[in-house]
Amino acid sequence: MFSFFKKRPPADPPTEKQRRYAAKLGIDVPPTMTKAELSAAIADAERRNPALAEQRERVKTKVREKKFGKKLVDEEDRWNRFADEVGYMLAVYTRGKETIVDVLRVNEAFIDDRGKLKLGVEAPKVVKDRHIGDHLDWDKHFELPIESLLYHEPLDPEFYTHDVEGYGPGNKAYRELIEKGLKIARKM
């Protein structure tokens, strides 16, 4: 009738990988411990001894290099540094049979399950606002396979923030970059 005493689904038990790593760290794993609780215990042990976390990262890196190859992992690292340090680029890339020129903000690089390097990027759209003027809104998120990128050029991280009279923040710089990209694409 009433279900006041509904059984809760059992919590996720720790994975075998977690159990093996916990044993290496000397963490006792009682049968009632959940996956989340063991994860917290491992994180606590690594906080107390940062060398453990560094060693685990080295092992993870070696495993990824073995799986994907050092060259691809290094390229992923290079693009992630680009995302952190520069972020913006003029890009000429393909989507299907179409060649596209745009300014992109690179947020991350990652290797997908099939071993392909992809960039997590955003493209801007020009927003017309009568109060603050036209501006760029970075809201078109998509994944760009690196093999689709035909040309790229790093940009000043602040290229779009400059307010040019009559254009709004970044619009003139954006338009000039698109014109430059179109010239480059025509020569390809």
C-alpha cells in the first residue's frame, strides 16, 4: 500500500582498479565502502603525500602514450597549452564539403574514444544591442576534428575587447580577421 520503507538502490561498490590502488596506498576497504567513499579516501591519501598523485599522473600519461602514441598525446598537450595561454585563433577549416573561415576560441583539446584529436571550440556571433552596441557573443560550441583544420593563426587574447567607435567591442577586428582568412582560404 504505502511505501514508506522503500529500499534504496545499493550504492556503487568500488571498482577493482580502485581496490588495487587503495591496497598499494595501504587503505583499508571494508565491504560496505562505496565507490565515492573510496575515491575520497584515495584523494585524502594523495593530499597527504603529493608524490603519490604525481606518480599516478606519470603512470596515466604512460598508459595514454601507449594507447594513442606519444606524438598524439604531445599534440593534445600543445593544443591545451594554446587554449590556456592564447585561446583565440583565425581558422580555416572544413565541415563536410564546405570550407569555413572564422575566429574560434579554443577551450580544450582531447583525444576521443577512436583515437582522434579534437578541439572543443566556440565561434562568435555578432549581437546587435542598442544599449551597449554591437558585440561578439561566444556561444556556438562545437568539436573540431584536428584533421579538418586547414589553417590557423594565433590571435592576441584581447583582440575582441577593443571598442572601436561605430563598431562595438571587437567587431571591426573580427571583420578584418575574417577578410584576412577569406584571402588565405582562396589561395588554398
